[in-house]
Amino acid sequence: MFRIQFFFITAFFSILLISESAVAQDRDSKRFEAIENEKIAYITKELNLTRSEAQKFFPIYNQYTKEVWAVRSAKTGSAASSSLQNNKNSFRGTGQRDILSYDAQELNIKKQYRNKFAEVIGNSRAAQFFEIEQDFRELLYKELQRRQR
């Protein structure tokens, strides 16, 4: 009898834990999606994109974002891809991540995409994009700080 009760209690708490995890992930993905939508609106406004430019720009932007996220994830060690994970520190031979290598990869991605963006919106606004992206991050950070107070 005790074993059956123990089984049901364990099963109940397992289901409760799994469902709570799913709710938290759903909430986080909705929050991330809302932030990303705000970012797109901010970029569209600040770059003064026409509808036609936006339709061409944002598929390129989405690919850019995926590549930058992959490098940043590998840099922090959270979800490194196999090709990025093999970047080891050649200076010390300690097997630690070479942070400068990740920064260089991110810079190369930005240079590559600046050219792709320029094909759609021109050189001036393509160069301005990275400043606008940084401005949005700063606004987001300030809003987070404001909410925490």
C-alpha cells in the first residue's frame, strides 16, 4: 500500500514539475517574441524602411541574427555548435574558449551582413543598422533596470 501511495505522489510531483517547466518555457518564448517584435519595429522606424525594403531586409536580418546567436552561444558555452566549439585557446593550451576568436567571428559576420544589407538599403543605412541595434539593446537594458527598481 505504501509503495502505491509513494508511486502516485512521485508521479504527481513529476507531472507538476514538467507542466511548470512547460509553462515557464512558453512564457519565456512569448516574452522573447514580444521583444523581437519591438526590435523589428524599432529598426524599421529608425532606418526609415519602406515596405518593399523591409520585405527584402528582414529575411537577411533573420539569418544574420541566427549566425550571431550561434557565435554568442558558443562564446558563453551555453549551446556551442561543433564547428565553433572546436575553437580552443592556442596561447595557453588550456582548452578554454578563445574569446577573441569568437569576437573576431562575430565581427566577420557583421562585415559580411553589412554588405548584404547595403544591397537592399544602401551603404549609409547598412552601416547605421549596427548602431541602431546597439541603441535598442541599451534601451532594453535600461527598461529592465527600471522594472527591477
